[in-house]
Amino acid sequence: MRRSKVLQKLRNGEKPSCFKVNIKDAQVSELAALCGFDCIWVDQEHIGQDWSTLASHVWATKAHDVDLMVRVARGSYSDYIRALELDATGLLVPHIMSLQDAKDVVYMTRFHPLGRRPIDGGNADGAYTMKNFNEYLQDANKERFIVLQIEDPEPLSELEEIAQLDGYDMLFFGPGDFSQGIGSPGDWNNPKLIETRRKIAEVANKHGKYAATVGSTENLQELLEMGYHFISVGADVVGIKNYCLEITQAFGNSESKDSGKSYLEKN
């Protein structure tokens, strides 16, 4: 089983880079991998990617020794483990709402002794049965990362307990939905949002988890100093949008107006 570059860097005290790919074509993931990112983030929560498309993203990143993190859609255990069986390197599970919710995710995505992830071994992550059974279970628990996304106010009352839970690697703060959850959509300077961003980094570090979030080139250093270890910066759609606007504006196209920075650019 291929070692996780993200986990290797985190365990060495380094800060891995991550880039979000919204476009379904895996050539975009390969291009980003060639640019030198440690991890590519693709999405099934908001983007309708079927399993064959997801497999292409896995191949495109593995070919260049780059991790692939999949934000899964909330659902049954099959919605989670299929990404792992395709040999995605990490799972980002959105909208963790309680300690029990977090426990359920660990139970479904980790093998014994951490959980009861259903065993197959006949897929890409188990080298199609060529990998030793016991080594497969051990390596899957050690070299595949699970990320719990805190993006609602509801789980904050159990944040300490969630952070103490064994079996996952990162606590990920999602400011977009959190701003909506506190009744202030898009207010990135809201005191509650700022306080929670700091709190998640503090609690994650306190209990031996890696703090993760989204950021921008403008606030990257601030987030690192705050205690965040894993920060996703930028997205393919942002780059293409900005590049196309630059060109159309050079032609004097008055209809090509930039509406300002998007959520993916501001955080």
C-alpha cells in the first residue's frame, strides 16, 4: 500500500500543501499534482462524481505520488469505504454533528482494533488480494487518514470529547457553513467564527489531532501560526475564472465583470 505523503509530512512536523479540484476531469488533478502539491481534494458532497470518475482521480494522483482526499457524501458505510477501496488516501467527512456521529464514522472507516470497517481486500487498496491480509488491515489504519469536518455550531458543546476520540487524524474547520450556522453567512470577521477557528486548532493540538481548514495565500501564515497543520488553499475553478476574466477584460468585454472574491478565495 502506498504511503500517505500527507501523513508522512505531518508526522515529521512539516506542513503539507493541498489544492481543491472541482472539475470532474482527472487531467486537472494530474496537472495540479505535477505542479507539486502534496494532496488533491476532490468532492462528492457537492459534485456529482461517479465512482469511475473518482477512480480516475486516484490513478492521476497516485501516478505522481500525490495523496487524494475525498470529501464524501453523508450516507451509509458504503458511501465512505468505496473511496478507500479505490485507494483514495484520505476521507473528509462533512458536518460532524456530535460525539456519537464522530464515533460512528470511525467505526465505519477503520479496521480492528479501531473500528469495524467491512473487509474486502479485493480492490485497489488491497492490491486486488495480493497484499497480505493482516498487513492490509494494519496499513489501511496507518497510511489512510480520516478527517472530521466541524462546520456547524451544534458539535461545539462536545468538541473536547470529539478531539479525544481515537481512530481519526484531523479536525477540519469549515468556515463557510459555520458562518451560515451562526446566522451570519459570509461574515468572515464574525467574533464567533474567529473564536471557533482558534478553538478548533487549540483543542486539536491539545489532544494529539492535526488541525485542518481552508485558507488563502493571504491568511496562510496566520493559520499556521494559529496551530493549523493542514490547510487547503485555492481551487481549479478559481484559477480558471480569474484567468478568463483577465483575458476578456483585456479585450474590453464590458460584460465580463468580476463579482469579487469567492468563498474559495477569501478563506
